[in-house]
Amino acid sequence: MANSVLNQQNATAEVQWQPKDLVRGLVWKIAIATWLLMAVGSATRVMNAGLACPDWPLCYGQLIPAAQMNLQVFLEWFHRLDAAAIGLSAIALLGLSLFYRSRVPKWLPWASAGAVFLIVFQGVLGGLTVTQLLRFDIVTAHLGTALLFFCALLVIGFMLTPYEATGNIG
Ligand code: HEM
């Protein structure tokens, strides 16, 4: 008896679970991580740490520049590391959208591909920021693309949020 009630509950939970919910959760996590990364990027700028790692994509030719580590190097290095994690998450978002394409809105794989394009473009701009020694137009484009990527995530997240009407008129 207890078993059949549990089975019924499990079956209901399975019916209710939607890949859309999984994707929405991932989108909000990437949005929060991006917001934090933008704060780290701003700190990098105001701390004059933009060239604390003089090369790109590695920092002093290493994955972890332990010998050179100080606050400025940490900010620039962590900014890149966090950006790489967000890039991988965006690729995972595209993978999930494609895998579940028959059970998610039709626009989602396209929107996810757009997000991946923006993050790759942002990575290239980030590299140019360093190699072109903080050229003002590149730094500006880097900030603009960060805002565009963040806004794209917010739009995707809100469009995946279920709409619940109150049923009240007036
Ligand atoms: C998700 C990806 C990224 C986002 C959202 C992001 C965001 C930002 C933001 C908001 C700033 C502050 C800009 C300003 O105050 O004008 C910044 C600065 C910076 N970012 Fe990124 N960034 C990303 C990836 C990268 C990557 C991959 C690099 C690679 C080197 C990079 C290098 C830099 C540098 C050097 C600065 C400091 C610029 C300066 O000192 O003027 N960023 N980033």
C-alpha cells in the first residue's frame, strides 16, 4: 500500500519534471556567475590590474602563476579562470538545449547558440584587451559585450519562467 502510494508520487514527479526547468536553473546560475565576474572585472580595472598577467591565454606562461601571485595578479588570473568556467557552462547550456530540443521551446537552441557566440567573442576581446595593452575601444567593447551577454541570459531566464495568471480581472 505504502509502496504503491510512493510509486504514484514518483510517477507524478516524473511527469511534472521538465527539461525546461533544468535549463532555466542553469541559465540563472550562469547569470549570477556573470554578474559576479563583471564585479571582478571592474575590480581588475580600478586596481590597475588589467596587465597584471602580461601574456594571454596563460599568465606568466603558467596555468597557476604561484610565484608571481599578489592581489593584482590574482584579480586578473581569477577573472580569466571564472570566465573560462562561464564559457564551459554556456557550452553545457547549448548541449542541453540541443539534447532536449523536442521538449524545450524551439527558440532555445538558437538563443543558447547566440550566448555561446557572445562568450567566445568576449573571450577574444578579453585576449585583445591584454595583447593590445588596454586599448580604450577594445576595453569598451569588452564591457559592452559583457552587458549584452548578461542581458541575453536574463531574457532567456525570464522567457523560460512559467507564467501564472492570478485569474483576477481589474
Ligand atoms: C564571461 C566573460 C567575461 C566577462 C563577462 C568580462 C567582464 C569584464 C568587465 C565587466 C570588466 C570591467 C570593464 C570596465 O570596467 O571597463 C572586465 C575587465 C577586464 N577583463 Fe573581462 N570579462 C570576461 C572575460 C575576460 C577574459 C577571457 C579575459 C582575458 C584576458 C578578460 C580580460 C579583462 C581585462 C584585462 C580587464 C581589465 C581591463 C582594464 O584594466 O581596463 N576578460 N571584464
